[in-house]
Amino acid sequence: MSVGKAQTGSARIVLSDLLPDGRNVVEVVRGDDTVICVRRGEMSEALVDEFNQHLAHATRSGCWLRAETDEEPAGHPPL
């Protein structure tokens, strides 16, 4: 597995009604920013808020690093 340069950026979770059929989670990467879209109704807003607090801390403290790889995770469903 080849790993590219690690990047700091932001990460957050949003609830969405626009996910493809059969998918409850889709990751969207724009530059250094990661948005994890979760199908509305699969996660409570309170849980989204709490996760986003943890993600904000992780990105501010440098614990969140995004590194591109040349492999898809095992069992990753196609979009």
C-alpha cells in the first residue's frame, strides 16, 4: 500500500437526505476538508453534534490527518 502526503484540515458530519440508494454514509473530500454525510434518521442530531465536537478537537490538536492511499477499504461499497 502506498500512502500519500498526510494533510491537516477539517472534518465534520452532516445529516443529508441526498445519499444514493443503499448507502447510509458517504464521505466527501474537498481539498483538505472531509464531510461525512449520514442519511437523516440513521444518527440523531445530538450524536452528530457530539461527534463534531470531537472532530473539531482532533483537527485543532493535529490528531486528525487525512492520507490518500491507493487502495479501497475491504468491503467498500461502490457509489
